[in-house]
Amino acid sequence: ANEDVAQNPNNTDNDKNLTTFTAGAPSTRTSMESDGKFFWEAGDKIWVKDDNGTWQQSSNAPTAKTASFKFKVPGNFTQSSSYKVYYPGKNGNRDKVTIPANQSQLEPNTTAHFGTSGDCGMADASKQSNGSFAFALDHKAAYLLLLPRTANTILHDCYLTKVEINSDNDITSTYTLDPTTGELTGTGTGKQIILTTKGSGTYANGFPLTNNSASAATNGSYVVIKPGTHTLKIRYWVKDIVTRVEGTITKTLSSATYDQNKYYNITANLNVKDYDGDHYYMWDAQDQYWKGHEWWSTNKDQPVLNGGSNPNYPQSNTDTRYYNESYPGNDISNPATHTSCKDLPNANEMSWYCMFGDPRWDGDELWTTMGHLYK
């Protein structure tokens, strides 16, 4: 019945105990396109306090994306020419807004998830000559449009599976729409938001990374955060579906102010350390292990995935790729003599670096070799 009211606003029998609150200006809607235009989405509802100070929720909601909508609200609205309208998002209630730590976007360049991701707003609804009220929603969250790109051809075959937003202060929690300040108020403890970028069909593996330049249509990803001054560290999670390796490429942004009712384009040139795969040597060999059979060469005999094998490896000292068999005798120094090894640290020196140096390990940061992603 509520949907009937929503789609048939001229049905006066159904509407006689309801007051119409009309939202129609482009800035009033609750999903957003990459040019900053908002739209109302299916299931959106508003809250208004009636003449008795009782919270009333609209009895109808859009059934699809729409540029304008007439909300029907129960209760009495006869004692004032203006009422405060609250939109707390689909996970909110009355004037309470939850910006969740886990957000999800099913396909690139869509903000249909905003309603469940903490989008929110307030407005002053003014009485019209026909007794209805009109309002233009003023959004109170801040929005990030993440635009990763890469010229790395290996990453072109990978997918963006999620984006991790880390802040030096709170960006996710439950907040209050404050009609006095016109802002979200309250201090939370949530400093991390994870946006999952997976859907179905074309996007079952994530969003593609095939673009050399920023492209919202290819992988534009939207995140809702609490407004404020934040220092953000963004970790882009990328997956190679062949090796099943998934890891991160990290970008740290300078401190910046993210205002309410604004969206911010954040571009990122994604790249990782590449190891060419051409410098495998047996001990003090004259030539590298797969010379003439490199993974990139015409022969392509060199295995590029774990478990691969090929018989064209060095097998005797007649091959310049074979190890140096020189042995001068017990307790006699036997240093390397060929370019491949003679200037490298020996085992003792390498041990010293590990024990007394400053080694670091990041189990999620990515690197590439021989056309595939690893960590």
C-alpha cells in the first residue's frame, strides 16, 4: 500500500492523513554521479518531527533511481511554515547516522551503495501554497572518488578487489545530525574503512585495472567518510587471478580537509617493484641460468609459475651457465672469479646484514616478476 501511495501521489483517499515533502533540486538526492549530481535511490526515506515533537518516518520510498520524489509523512504539520527534514541513510535512524567501516560497491562508477554507507543530510522544508512542503537536502558526509590507473602491463591483467582507507583520526562511527551546527557531531574511534569492489559477472573478480589514465567508468570507487581534516593512507588491494596472489599498493596522502557535501577525486598511479627474472645464476657461472631460454625470448623455456619445469637448464660444465667447479683444496680460499658473483656479499656478510642491519618485511606489499604478481 505504501508503494501505491508513492507511485500515485494524486490518490487523495490514501493520502488524506499524510503530508507531502517534495525533494526535487539536483543537489538534494542521495546517490551521486562522477560530476557531483545526486539522485534518490530505491528505499530512501526521510524523518521529520511533527507538531507534537514525535519523530515521523516517510511511509513511502522510491522504487528506483529518480531525480525527484514526493515523500508522504504521517503526523500533523500545521503549526509551522517550516520543518527540519533528516535523512540518516538506510542504516540510520531519526537523527543518528552510521558511517560503516565496511562499505561495498558492486560495479565501477556507481554510488547506489551510498544509502547504506553513511550518506546523510538535513534540510529546511518550506510550506507551499498547496499545503505541501519542499526541501533541498544538504549532505553532511564527505565523499572520496578513488581513481586508480597504471601503465604496468602486468597489473593490466589484475583486478582491484578492495580499497583500505586508513586515517590518523576517526572517519567511521555513529554520529548525530545536529540542526544547530548544521553538521555531523560526535567523535568515534573508527580510523579504517574498507570498500569492497566486487560484484557479479564482469566484476566477479573485482574492478579492472586496464586504464593508463584515470577512468571512473573503468574502476571509479566511492567511499563515504566523516568530514574533517585527515591524513589518509590508502591501500589498494590488487589480485592476480592466475597466481591467486592478492596484496597491496600503498599511497599516503598529505593532511587535507574534507568538507561536508563535497566529493574529492583521488587519483593514484599504481606500480610495483618488478624483478626481471634474468639474473638467476648457479655459483659463479659465466652466464645466467636461462640464457637463450628466457621467459620473454622466442624459446620461452624458462618456467614462470611455481611447479613449472623445462629440460633446457644447465646440466654439465660444458655449458657456460653451469657452476664454477674450481676446488683448490681444503682450507684454501676459493673466491668467485666471474662477474655474476665476484662482487657480491658472501654468506657471512649477508648474515651480518640480517642480524645487525635493519631488515623489514611486509607480507602484503606486492611485487612482480616474469609477468605475474607476487608478495
